[in-house]
Amino acid sequence: MRTFDPLVPPTDPVTALTRIAWLLERTRANSYRVEAFRRAAVAASELGPAELGHRAASGSLTEIRGIGARTASVITAALRGEMPEYLADLQRDQQPLTSGGERLAEQIVGDLHAHTDWSDGGAPLTEMLDAAAALGHRWLAVTDHSPRLTVANGLSAERLTRQMDTIAALDESDVGLTVLTGIEVDILDDGTLDQDRTLLDRLDVVTASVHSKLRMDEPSMTRRLLAAVTDPRVNVLGHCTGRLITGGRGTRPQSRFDAAEVFAACAASGTAVEINSRPERVDPPDDLLVLARDAGCLFAIDSDAHAPGQLEFKSLGAERADRLGIDVDRIVTTWPVDRVLAWVAH
């Protein structure tokens, strides 16, 4: 995994606007700023090159819904074959997200936890794949939410089936990487999974996470997690404590459970413990990550990306894994896709 290589002129306006959105997303810029460039990219794409050029020449770009003064200046510069000033500034200021773990980050070739606008992600599937390919990914699992999480537009069985069909129709040579079907399935109160079992059996990857009743008492939460991680269809235990340490949603303490027992079960069943790389999660915390390391667990350094630019968050997880001495061969997101598929089929 690498950072985004800078664009150089000439570049088409839609590409320039989209790249600006990605660069803003990787630094967690205000979503309003990001969406301004994403809306302008959609509007520019719908206009088409001829009409876009005519509007730029006549100075009427801002009359188009979704295009403002700043996005119009990006479009106009790109049409002239010039580097848009705003894009140039962002590319020049692009800094590593963290210091440390660079070598491990370069070895990460996939992601087992990423969202699209099929659920609560901010971008369509194709754009997520474009960004993943630009970052050097060789494979990506699409893991949108399951139906119980209505606030995140979770996928019903019917919608999940349609998404699977959409992914099956992709041409790997066109998208530049292997796309795995997957889900971030809710772990229900009793440890069962929030999706039709026959569909889970058809998916390449299942990442299972708790999103409700996070303050459940310790024995109940332990039983809940044990049931999930020992389910043969679960491959990854996502953000296991559910904590939030910063960000717009506020903070939230970690769930209480017998971590030694849960991680021992993960190790025995081959279920990977996710190193969730979102800055507001950093989940599990270091002490539990060391416990999982010593228990012999596999790990998945995941972005939990909800936007293309956030796929690079995995560098934050790589820094933690490297600092805490986790063996690279135990990190499944460094594996080639054939090895990943053999592992999930165990």
C-alpha cells in the first residue's frame, strides 16, 4: 500500500475534482468540503466534455447545480491543460498520516473492511475500487452493513444479492484488483448474525461487529462475542471493543468482556482480530492488542473506510502493529488473495 501518486497535467476535470475529494478525505476534512467536490465531479461528468468546455468558455459553469466558484476554477484549469491550483496545493501538502510502520504499510495489499454508498459509505463502488487500485491494493473486500443497522442503510438480503451480482459482473482487468464479496454483519444480542445464512455462505468474507448494546454486562458480552468468533462463517472480529476516543460522534468507553477468553477462541478458530485503523476508534487498544498477539491470533489491519481517501488509514494500523511486534505473516491483509481465499474457506 502506498499513498496517492500526484496527478500531473493534463488531467480531465472529473479526475481532478475526484482526487481533491480523496485528498481531503484522507485527512478527515469537513464532509461538507468533500461533498462539494464530489457533487461537482458528478455534475461535470453528466455535462460531458463538449458542454463542459462551452460552459467554461462562456463563464457559466456556476449556473450548473453542484458547481461553485472554487470547483469551477478547478474545471477551467483542467480544461486548459493546467494544474488546478487547489489540487496542486493539496498534493504539495500531502504528508504521511503517521510516523512509523512504513515498511509494514508497504506490505499491506488488501482490506477486509470497507464501505460504499450501498450502505453508509460516501462513494460508489467503482470509485472505491479506483482509489484502492491507486493505493496499490491487489484486492479489496466490500463489506457494507447488514439490515439491522438501519441508520447506516444496511443491506437487506435482496440488496446484498444485487450487490453480489454487481461485483460478479466486474472485469478484474478493468478495475485493476480482485474484488471480494463481503459484509460487516451485526453481531446480535445472543451472538447470532444479522443476515440470511445462505447468503453468508455465498460471500467471500464475513467481518462481524457489535453495534448495539455496547454497555452489556461483561459475562453477556463475552458469551455474545464467543458465539460470533466461533461461528464457522465469521472470518474477522471487527472493532472488538466498540470504543470511540475522538471525532464528531463524541467519545464512548470500550465494551467489557473477557478478552483473554475471546482471543483464545479467535486463535483456535482462525478468526482474525481486526486492527481497526480509523483514528476515532484505534480498536482494540494497545493492551488488548498485545493480549491478542500473545494468544496467537491472526490479525486484519483494516481501514473501515467510508470514503475512498480513507483507505489509506491502514497506515495508522500498520504503525501500531509494527510498534507492538506483531509478525507480518500473522496479518492477513498482507497476504496474496489466493491465500486469503484459502484461509476463509477453512
